[in-house]
Amino acid sequence: MTTQAVFPIELRWESEKTSRIPFMAYTDEALHKKELQRFFYEKHWCYVGLEAEIPNPGDFKRTAIGERSVIMSRDEAGQIHVFENVCAHRGMQFCRERHGNKKEFVCPYHQWNYTLKGDLQGVPFRRGVKQDGKVNGGMPADFKTEEHGLNKLKVASRGGVVFASFDHEVESLEDFLGPDILHYFDRLFDGRKLKILGYNRQRIPGNWKLMQENIKDPYHPGLLHTWFVTFGLWRATTSRN
């Protein structure tokens, strides 16, 4: 069998009834981008964290939705916000810590600073620098901070679990999950106060399908797939740290 036969130039199914997934479904860049858009950025609610991870005003957690970095924060009034970790000025990821507590977020590139809600509140040398009786630089006279905040996501919280969506027209979280899933969800997150015991992270080269099909289901891979245990991706004695 040739390499071209295993990885054909065009993505195609063997037949209409086949259950075999073409290998290119795991490697095609264009398809990967389409999947990110459909499964993470449009018409979807995505899990971002637990309220217990940010119990106090100023607390924040950095995480990701698809391949986009986002921040979950709690403001001074106790409200939870989620916004993209991309400065509105030059697009830099301004937050590098995984979690912590801040009074504001400041981009290290040009020091644009944002509130815990993701609103722009300050720009250095906004009115320029006066030199020899002349003002140099600065922002235009019609520049408005309220028009240059961070990209904010729609937020929903249920049972102490926080979800967010890039799509502000997405249906409610309850309608998205549906009654069957809500039944199981509410049985687990029934109002009990959650406690963070620690974090266990592993970094592996692979796309979201590897995570979804194997890492998210540790029951059968630990017994069936020897590579899963061989490379330390799962083990019964995994400890929290």
C-alpha cells in the first residue's frame, strides 16, 4: 500500500455507510480550522472552569477554548467574566500566569490596561507628549476607551460550573445541554460547595480529537490501549499536585 493510498490528496469516505474515518480527518489543516469554528467558536458553550477556582474579587484563571486563550475573572462586585487573552492594541497575549489575583490587567507591550471586566481603562500617553511647545503622538481626539475593550464572551454558570461562548447569539446553556444531560449534570453539581484539591496537567502533541477520543475516556484505554499506559498518559496511581 502506498503512502498516497493511506493519506489521499482529497479527504473522502470509503462509502456512505462506512464507519472508518479517513486518516486525513486527523491531519488536514483546513478541516481542523473548520472543526475549531464549528465545535468551539460558533453556537457552542464551552467549559472554562469552576467558581471555586476564583473565589475572591480579583481572582483569575487563564485557560483555552479551542486554540484561543481566555481569562475567567471575578470583579469587585463578585461577578464572573470571561474575555479573550488578546490585547486590543497589538493582539499580544497579555496574561502569562495560569491563575492569581490582580486589580487590573496590563499588557506588557504598550501598557494598555484593562479592568477585571475586560474594559479598557487606561492608555499611556493618550494625549501625546508635549515637546518644544508641540504635542507629538497620542491617540486621536475621538478615541473612546469604551470602544476598545477586550473581546468578551457570553457567560453562564450552573451549579458552580462556568461556561462561556464566543457566540453571543447562542441558545441558553440549559437549552444547549438539553433535559437528559441536565439531569446528570445537576445530579453531580447539586449545590454542594466545591473545593479545589489541585491540578494535574500533561502536555502531549496532538489535536483535540486525540484528547476527546482517548484522554477524556480513561476507562477503556487504560485496559485496551497499551500505548496509553506505556507513555504515562494515564495510570491508576496518578496523584494530584
